[in-house]
Amino acid sequence: MTILEENFKTVLVRATRNKNPIDQYELGYLYSEGMGTAKSIARSEVWFEQAFAQQEKAVSYTHLRAHETEADL
């Protein structure tokens, strides 16, 4: 097994189990470039979409507090 194949498998496990958008984005990139796996634009798009969907859900505590403070003004 090559280093690229090992890296691909590691990222695949992290993206699937942890639902981490960074890992999902990386997996999309690996599929789009065919690095460690067969090139697949369709699969890359699926992982890119999942990564972007996860990022929309993430909001920092500071961001929430800013809205709360703004509402109090």
C-alpha cells in the first residue's frame, strides 16, 4: 500500500466517523485529484457538499454572544 493510499484510508475513516468538515473537504480533494484512490468527480462533489453543509451549522460562541449583545442595545 502506498503512502497516498494509507492517507486516503485515514482521511476516509475520520470524515465518516467524526463528520469533521475539514476531513470531508480533504476527502473531496483526494477524490477530485485521484490521490490514493480512483479519480471520481461525483464522489468529490458529495464530500465537498457534506463539508459545506457542516460548516454552515458551526457557529462560534463569540458569534452568538455578539448577536445577544446587539439585541440588548
